[in-house]
Amino acid sequence: MYKNYRIALVIPAFNEGEKTSQVVENVPREVIDEIIVVNDGSQDETCGAVRATGRATIIHNESRQGIGFAIRSGLEEVLKKKFDVVVVMAGNGKDNPRQIPCLLDPIVNEGFDYVQGSRYLKGGEYGDMPMHRFLFTRAYSWAVRLLYGHHITDGTNGFRTYKLSILSDPKINLYQDWLREPLEYYLSLKVLLLKLRILDKLNKQIGQPFPLAFLNKVTTVFYLCMGHAITAGNELLKYFFSTFGDRVAITESRNKRFVILL
């Protein structure tokens, strides 16, 4: 328990070898009550290496189902066990588990609903990021600010934490066939639309980062351009146009950013 909150960590993993077990080993014991690794049909030693740590509950998918499906499986487990807050991070070792308290504190101390890491806040690091990915991540964040007035600094960062109570909103439906891959994108969009309190927090990446998730409406265009899951992309694109008219305003207080729907 961390400051009277029960905290679970969900790590989806596919063929990450020993990287995922190293992530598990570095998770601070005093912060996380349970680590749940979703082995999404890995064909290498990922599962055995995680099991050897003795620190994680392992959920097995017999074949690869997609990152969205894997995260949903982890969320089902933490909801069943009635945790208060979930942290989601990838199993490839690019994010630092020691920074988990940095993302949790705005939730447990200040009442935020959803917090994501940022490589671009002052003091952040983005490792050996290829130029094309750097340009993409910056362009996406700029596009969000331009279209929606939502001043995020790192729109594609996937290291995030949120209150599990947000999933009880009937407007959030994670059980749609097209969400096997883009569940993260969908959830981030819904968070933005449901008047929740959202915050960027400093994130120092370890090595080359990976693209995940505080993605919303314009993400669909980039998602298609990057060649991911055309069917899911089409569904996201439809969703994008159906919600294009929503207006978002930002209020800043003490350098914290709050999302307010008008």
C-alpha cells in the first residue's frame, strides 16, 4: 500500500527475453502491492525469466492477441482484486520503474485522475531516440495543442498511471473487437473527453523510447500513417471525426495542467 492506496502494476510483454524480468526486479517493493505481467504469447524466455523473480503474477495468452488485449487482461485482474490505482508500463525496459512514485504522487496527494510521463519537460530525457520518432512525438503534441488547446508536452509517452474508478464510467467500453491493439489510444481519448484531471510528469527514459500512449483524436491519422492495424485505424478514424467538435480548455495552476470540457 502506498499512502493508503492499493497500487497494481500491469506490464504487457511479448518476446522481451530478460528485459521484462529486469523491469520487475527494479519495481520498488514499498510502492507496488502486486505486479501483473501479461505474457502475450511470447515464444522466448520472457515467461520463465519473470517467473524466476518470484515477484509477479503472470497471465498467459496462448497466442499473441495485441497490446490492447493484453492491457485489458491486466486491468480485469486488478479490477477483480479491487485495487485503487494502476500503473501501466511496457516490458521492454525503456522506462525506469524507480520513477513510479513520481507518477503516483499527483494522484494520491493532489487528486489527479490520470498521469502520464513526459520526456520533454525540463529535466526529462529521451535516450537515443531516432530522428524520425523524435519529430513524430513532437509533431503529435504540437497538433494536439493546435487543434484542442490541450498543452501536453509528450503525447506519445506510454508510462502512465490512473485511478481504476475511471473505468466504471459507462461511456468507457473496453470490450470492443477493434481495441485489441489501440485500446490505449481509445482510453486516452475517453479520459480527455470525460472531464478528468490530467497531468504531465517528468520521465527520464532509459535508452531508446517506444511509442505508446497519451494519444487522442489526431492520433488516428498518425496511427494509420505508421502502418499499424488498418482495421483498428479505420475505426479510430471514424471515432476521430465523430468527436471532432468537442471543445477543450486548459486551466493552469501552480504549473499543474487540468483538462476541462466546455
